[in-house]
Amino acid sequence: QRMLAERFGCAPEQLPPEGYELVFEEGEKEVCQRFTNRQSEARSEADHAPISNSLGDLNGSLGDQYNNRRITGRTFEADSRIDPAASTEMIGFFLYEELELSPQLRLMGSARYENADLAGTGLVLTSVNTGVDVRNSPTFDPFSVSGGLLYEMRNDIVFTITGHHAERAPADGELYSRGVHEATGTFEIGDPFLSIEEANTIEVGFARSDGPFRFDTAAFYTRFGDFIFRQLTGIGCGETLASCGEEDELDQVVFGQRDATFYGAELAAEHDIAPIWQGVWGVAGQFDFVRAEFTNGENVPRQPPPRLGGGVYYRDAHWVGQLNVLHAFRQAFPGVNETETA
């Protein structure tokens, strides 16, 4: 923290009336940047009584959700990342249904509708009449739906296949960022004209939750429309927008939107070895990977590398203890202006 404060040159006279303090060896106190996030949420949910019909028993639930959030990211000597505050007000309605066709076969379906109102001051929103920033208050109406099949096979193995169409409204930071983010050493610029992000996914999985050998595995393929991402531009900035291209203290980052394809798989497994004390000990393993590309073949920024892990565990009726090791492989698919990792 001390090195960050010295690097970005915070001045003691810029100390705000509240916030976290950075204490120097000499006892001086100063704040480089303050983030606040004030949020309230309410949710209600109800299960309806089972409905019997010629196909089987129908069970499900429905409900609604309300969320109000106000966020600021104020910098005291430079262009603030999100200041004035950005706010989000979201109302969502959701429905989940499960139809039991037989003891082994179930169909599942769900849907969710949201209405999201956002407000903030975007970087490029300037009134042609007054020449000053104007308020940008977009409204989004994401709608998501999914359906799937669950089949209980022999040996307690469950097979699932699901399809999803999911929509997401842009976040306030993606729309309204327009300044220094000192913790990450970046100068972030949002796009107040981002649209809804859409994703269509197919996922297949096998799982077993009972017995001495348990596992959960899944593979997925997703096509994104207007995927929202955070891109390094290769341009350096100082602490103000005017310094971009002239100084190199911070890395310039912009939020953008492009079509993309994601695919990957994940596996987790446990195997009980032998009884010990009042329980059993065993070994566990996990593996996951994801590949993400834009439609022109470029790599999506900031995608994680493949990971492989494992360990030992102890389990009884009251306690579970684990010791695991997780290895991240080389990331050979960096995005534009990113570097590979070992």
C-alpha cells in the first residue's frame, strides 16, 4: 500500500472525510482512492403444490427479486474511475418447473425476466447545446430461458443435458468507467452505449453423488452475441485522460463488445480409500479448462489457463478435512496486448 501511494503521488491534503487510511512510517495519513458500494436487495420465492397430469407430476417455484445499487470510485488527484456515482435498479421475475415423467427421467425448465435501469455520467456523452456531460440512463430488459433433461442411469449415475439462452445487462462499471483504477495500475474507459450481452449454451454432464467413488463432470459450448470484455489497448496513460498516449504510468483499458465462442470442460472426483478413526479417508482430483475466441480468431482477453489438482481428505458424520494442491498450466492463448504466463 505504501509503495502504491508513493507511486501515484497522493497528497495528505487530499484526505477525504471518510474512508480507509494509508499509514506511512512517518505517521502521515492519506487516501489515494475510495470506492463505495451501497446496495439493498429483496427477494421472495414460493413453491407451488405438485400438479399431476397425464405426463407426470409437475413441481416448481416462482418469485421475484429487487436490487438497488449505488457505486462510486473516486480518485482525489486524477480522473476518477466512477464519479459521479453510477446506480442500478433491477427488478427480476423467475420461474422454475420440473416434470417427473418417470422415477428415472425428469424434464426441467426455467425462465427469468429482468428490468434494469442504470444511471451515470459517461465519458463521451456531451450535450450539443451546453457542451457539458449529460446524464445517461439506459434501460435494459434481459430475458433468459433454459431447458434440460435429467436421466438416472445405473450405478447411481445421473446424465444431464441442458440448453440455455441467457441475457445480461451491462454493469455500471462497464458503462461508466472513465478514469484511474490505482489498485490495478490501469486507466479504465467504459462504453456507455453497450447493449445486452447474449449467450446460447449447450451443456452435457455426468454425475454420481453416492457410493465410494463420486464424480461430477460437464462439458459446455457457448456462442456469445455482443460479449462484453475488458481490453488492454497498448496505450499508456498518466492520471488524466489528456495524458493518454503521452505518459506510460498506467495501462489504458477499454470495455468493448464482440461476438465470441467459449468451450470447455470440468471434472471433480472423490474416491474413498479406507476407514480410519470414526470415518474414512480418500483421494480427490479436479481438472478444468476453457478456450475463448472472437469470431475473427483472436483470443478473448483474460481467459484462465487449464488447471489440474488433487489431494487427500478425511470425512465422518461431523467433520470434513481436505489438503489439496492446484497447478495452473502455461497460458499459451493470451489476448491482444497480453503476455503468456508460465
